[in-house]
Amino acid sequence: MFLTKLLLILSIQMPTLPYANNALEPVISEQTIEFHYGKHLQGYVNTLNGLIKDTEFDGKSIEELVKTVPEGPMYNNAGQILNHTLYFTQFKSPVKDNRPEGKIAKAINESFGSFDNFKAEFQKAAATVFGSGWAWLSQDKDGKLVITKEPNGGNPLRNGLNPIYGLDVWEHAYYLDYQNRRADHIAATWDIVDWKVVESRLK
């Protein structure tokens, strides 16, 4: 009972997965979801709640925290929570030849020439993140889509961009399933992107 009450008053909560832990297999295994979502993300949430308790940042949304907290542990944990919230809620069960349609497809074509061009550019960005970090598809202030790379727990929101799709290339995101084959993991994830969710993040 005490634990339940404690969880209710924490500022930052875990996002709810919109699918079962095994729904992304074979692209991302149930075991990886259990560790990545259940342990890594939970750890960031627990740590950030401890860091912001009784500070000026207590009670702010995760987006506000990413924009305003100082560099260091607060930003690292806030960034990773926002990153992983966007990450885990952008997937669905695998679909072969999974391609965007409608508004998001038009935006990708206008910014990159074609979906295949976008895929190639995004895969290159994700594969060449040095060490741990993220590759992002975001909107700039003019509405154009851009690809960026962020080290560690960085999020494009910090730089005035609107992140709509992010790929985690920390080893904990793929090592149980792909070992050191980051490029294979990146290529496989196209099958699980929920493009309707990505489109819903456009402004």
C-alpha cells in the first residue's frame, strides 16, 4: 500500500507500452524489452525522481525538464526518459515492406527525395554514432524534416527541434539479440515502425 501511494506522487512516471513484451519479435526480443524497458528505463525514472525531488524542477513535465535542467545527471536522465518514451511508443508488430503513407510520407519525400533515400541517410547516421547515443528524425522550425545524431541521452528538443522518430543505438538496445551487429539491428527496425504514431508527432 505504501509503495502504491509513493508511486502516485512521483513527478515522472513510466510510459505504458502499447503492445505485449513479445510483440516486436523477432526484431526486438521479449528479453530485450524486459531489460531495456523494465530495468534501464525504470532506472532512469527512479533516478530522475530522486534528483528533482524538492527542487524547482519538481512537478514539471519531462519535455520541460529536457529543455531547462542543467547539463549533468538531471539532463542525462531526463533526456533518456523522453528518448525512451518516444522510442517504445513508436513501434508495432513486424510488417514486411513497412512504409509510411499520407502526411508523413509526403514530408519525408519533400525533405529527402524519397523514402529509400531517407532510409539510407538515417541508417548511416545511426550506424556512425560513436559509442552510445541516438539517431533522430525531427522537424526544424520551418517544418522541414532533418536527421541528427545525439550522444548519450541527448534529445533534439534541447536544440529547438521537434523529435518524431528516434533510434536507440546504445548497446543495451540490441546486444542480447544482435551482439555487435548494430547495422543489422538498424535495418531490421524498419519492420516495426508505427508510421501513424510518427505522423501524429508532426506539428
